[in-house]
Amino acid sequence: MKSFACGDVVPGCGRSFTAADESGILAQVAGHAAADHGLTDVPPALVEQVRAHIVPA
């Protein structure tokens, strides 16, 4: 299992995600980015920041 806290990349955001693997986290984060942060297209640099903050759950 892996986890990611959005606040590690976007200060003030309290959402966190858990999934079996990195791709599961990234899928959840993409939906969250669109719905809650208005990012319909997640830039590669942001994806790399998210990847850098994914940790074992």
C-alpha cells in the first residue's frame, strides 16, 4: 500500500489518498486536482512532486 498527502505539495490542502500502488494514487490525485484545485491538466512537474511524496502506507 502507498499513501500521499496533498498538503505535502499544496500547502493547506487536507486531502490524503491511499492505494495499492503509485498508479492508483496518481489516478485519485488527478481527480482531486480537477475537482478541488481546478487543474484539468496536471503538469508533469506536479506529477513528479506527487511521486516524490508518495510513501508506504
